[in-house]
Amino acid sequence: MKKSVFIGIVFCFIGMAMFTGCGQQQPQSQVLYPNHKPYTRWWWHSAVIDTNAVRDQLVWMKEHEFGGVEIAWIYPMFCDPNTPHPAFLSEQWAEPVEVAKRVADSLGLGCDFTFGTMWPFADVDLPDGDQTRNFFDSTEIARRPLVWDHPREALIINHLNKQVFERYAKKMNDGLKNAYKGSRSGLFVDSWEVETEYLYTPGFEQTFMSEHGYDILPYLRDTQLLDMRTHEVYDHEVFYDYMHTLSGYVLREFYQPFADNANRNHCFSRAQCGGAPTDLLTAFTLVDIPETEAILYEPCFSKIAASAATLGKKDAVTAETFTCAYGWTSLRHNNFRGHSPHQGTEQIADLRLICDALFANGTNQVIWHGMPFNQLGDSSNYFYTTCQVSMHPENNLTGEPLTNFNRYMTTVQDYMRRGVNYTDVAVYMPLEDAWMAGAYPPEVNEQMKWLWGQYEMRFIQTPEQLKGRQPMWVNEHFLTDAHFADGVLECGKTTFRSLYTDVEYMELTALQTLVRLAGEGLPICLARLPKEPGKVKHEAEYEAALNALQKMPTVSRNYDSIVTSLPLIEGTNLPDFWVRADGNDYFAFVANPMTQTIRYPLEYEYAFTDQGSERDITVNHHGRTDTLTLRFRPNESLMLHINTDGVQLIDLNYTAPHLRSE
């Protein structure tokens, strides 16, 4: 079967599953995370959980302006194998979980659940054969020694086999069945932390053959042809085809079943698709709530999740926020007593830079990372990578400073949940480029040793010249069913007025879709002439489609020659911003320019180096043009209300204090 035909069938299948699976089962009127307050991940170290302390902590979180929790079950404190604890998913384990859900409901708090112990999904009693593996049949990559039932070792499930997931999900559903009662809970899957080098499942080679028309086995066997173990890719075209097939498995066999399972059980799905070897934009659209992460991921990465939410008309975009803000120390450091740098003396002003950067890239619901389970007034339990939300008065992230910061985030999130995401232009996501690129440069791997493949797309940015139009990513999946009429591109569940492409590679089927859309009158900027990725070429068809596209009157290499309308916001050196359209009103969150300079790891007290700044902008709206100067005081961002009367500044009424330093 030709690859182009097969791709169309796969995307058709995924699209049908997307909109007839989790999409139809979720009531359109239901708003997820309706109070717009930040949540926190709630780390439950393996132990006997005191239900009185559960109540105490939930009341404390309510008082400190949290909107809910996500319970995450992890190893015993200090990985002490002698810590008494109930078996994972047992009745004794379930009792405090059910108490937490009932108390949360009574307080008006949400209560989500990580769908397993640690991450990715693993099980101490996983049936033989259900574990993840690589092509060389090594199941060593499946080992997960630090889980709730430590010192028992768990095995990571095969994420490329739907039946394996369903068996795993049944056990989780049985353990959580009473906690599912009451308000609708989110089921959460963290970022993809399964080794991807030579990732394999039985039948992979047959699927690969049907998609691409040649045998993958010689390339997997010979590291002179394809070497992922040393993060070298000698045949990039074969690696692209390998990624293409692997991506289909991840979408069909894991993310779609995960979303369907949540909805069948009166829950909703929330997922960090970051790190997954797949078409990230499509993966994010399969779940009810796409989640990003910062600053282990650049804030710009969250625009992928926000674009998915826009295309799928999903109201909330969450973010695991503040993880390893100042760097990372191994859990195993100092006999399993590793601490993140500056834990306990975090500066809220620094953290505000991170959340504001996320808001300006489409996030509208912060998930703190996080808060460990402790007795009231105690802080002896901690999670080693997190900024530590604490009930202990000696910690910085507690009391009135924490409450006021949460209120600030709630205010911004309330505005960023009004109406829908504004956008004027679609940008073709460079997925093919990422899959052809192979490994990240060595300097990236040296900074973040857990990275290797550019398929993660951690650093991609939409074009700076389009910034004032708030561009969104699109991909072949959504363009395939898109149509242009009356000056509007109906794409997914949103609309655009133009399409911008600047990629080195593009699938033949995607190129042919662009020819059709240009024929319907869609303005397309073809900044570069793409080439066909993958090993099997369709040279005559590709050349014909590319030539036809270039001859279309609405296609140009220059964006300004095909689009004459003005962007919503113009200016030199624009700050990052995000706009929601609510009827005739626009609400624009404009982040402090300092947010554009944050990098992992963040320098301690970096926010206090801000001396303030100004930016002149022009806002084109409602048939009028307004010019104004944005004045950013140190460590402050701005909110604009744009309507028929002009542009007004909304006072966010918050300045982060300088807290106790080390």
C-alpha cells in the first residue's frame, strides 16, 4: 500500500476516534476547573495515610486559595524499604483516597488522580509480556524500582499495545472506583518517560511494511545504518519512517484508549504529551485537557498544547509549573535525601516570571509542582524536584505570600478562560522536520541529559513576524478536513484567515491538501519550498503538486503580499502576550519582557534584576487604531481590555514581595 494512501486512512481513523470517542462522551456544557484557581500536585509518599491529616491539608489548601489537588502516589520517604504502607490499590490504600475525594467535594475543591504510582504507568504485578521493550527484546528499560510498593520493583507497561493498557486500566479503575464517585475527577498521565531508542512492540515490522513498503528489520539490526543507542542517526529517511510508524502506535494504542477510559468512568483525561515519540499536536487533541510543563520545557512549548486546545475547542490548558525552577539534584544524592536547589526559600517573584511566561504562551490553569503530604505544621516530607508548597511557617511558599500569589494567578486565569483563544493565522507545524532531524546537538544534551531526539520539539517557536496575529500551530490531520470559504478557513473547531509554512520537509498528502485549499482561495505563504521526507519518494507526484501550488494566485513566498489586513497588535520588540476573544471584547495578557529571558535553571532572585521597561504598541481593532505605551514596573505584567471604546489597562493589583533569602 502506498504511504500516502495509508497516512490518509490512519488520520481518518484517528479523527473518527477523536470526535466520536472522548469528544462525544464529554458534555459540551461542562466546564473543567471552573473556579480557575491553581491546583497543586499532592505528593503522597508511601506510608499509612492519616485521614485526619488529609482533612487538615485540604482545609489548609482551601484557605490558601487552591482550587483542587492531584494526588500522586510515590515511594516511601528517603526510599526507606521498612516504611509500613498498605499495598497499592488495596482496600486499605483506597480508604484515605476516598476520604480525600469526599472532603474535597465538601469544600468545593477538585480532586484529580495520577493514573498510577510514579511515571510512566507501571505495575509490580504486571503480567509477563506486558512490559515495554526495545527491538533487541530487552525489557531492562521496563524496570521501575522506586514506586509506592518499594522495595518491590514495578515494570513499565507496553504503551504501544491497547490491550496491555486496558488490563492495566482495569486494575486502576477497580482501586479508584469509589473515589470516582461525586464530582468529576481528572485522570492524569505525566510526560513520556519511557526510553524511546528502538522502541518496539510485536507486529511493528508488519505495520511498518504496510505503511512504507520496505523492511525495517535490516536497519534496526545494523547500527551502521541506524544507531539510536548512541543518539546518532545515520539514515535520517529511515528514522523518519520509523518515527511515523511509532507515532501511529502511540496515538492509537495509548492516548486514545487513555482518554476513552477516563470518560467511561465519569472522569476526564489530562495529559502531558511532552516527550512522547508521536505527532504531539494530534496527541494533545485526543485528551480532554492538554498539559504543558515549565521550565524543564521552554514556555514556548506550551503553544503546542494551546494550539491543540484551540483546534479542539478545549477550554483549559494546564501546566505542571515551577518544576526544578532553580535546577535539579538527583533523588539518590546524599542517601536518597536529594533536595532541589533553594527548596524552602523559593522567591515568588521568580516563580511569577515562570507562570507569566506560560500565560503569555497559552496556558490558563497552573498546577503547582507541588505539595507533599504532611501532618499539620510539619515539613519533614518533601519531593526532591519541586518548589515546596508547605504548611510550615518557616518555608517561603506558605501563609499570606502564597495566598496572594494564588489569588493573582486566579485573576489572570479567569481572564484567560473568557471566550475563546484569538488567532488570525495558522502555521504549519514542522513535524516532518523534527522527525528527519534525529538527535539534538550535543550542547543541548549536555544541558538536559535526559533529552536526545528532536521529535520532542521542545524549542520550536512560531514566526516572530506573525506574533501580533497570535499564530497557532496546525498539522496535516486538521488541514485534511479543513475548508476555505468566504474568507475563512474552517479548521478543526476554530477559524483562520491564512496559512504560513516555513518547513524543509512536508508529506506529499499534506502538500496535496495545500493545493486543494489554495484552489479554494486560502492565502498561503510558502516561505520555503519543501521536500518529501522518508525513504520512499513520489518524485513526479511531488513535483507536480509543488508546481501547482506555486502557480496558485493566493500563494506567495512573501506573507505581506497575500495578506493585507493589519495584525491585532503591532510594535517593535513585542513582549509575549496571549489574547482571548469574548464577543466584541479582547482580553490580552502581556507578560513582562523579563519572561522572554528566563532559562532553565533559573538564577535565584533573577526577578529582582528587573529595572522596569517600556514598549510602544499599536492595537488595530473594531475598525480603529490605538497607539499606547506599555509601562512595565519591575516584576509586573499587564492585562489589557480591548473593546469598541479603545484599550483600557486592567489593574492586576499584585506585586510579588521579596521573601527570606538563603
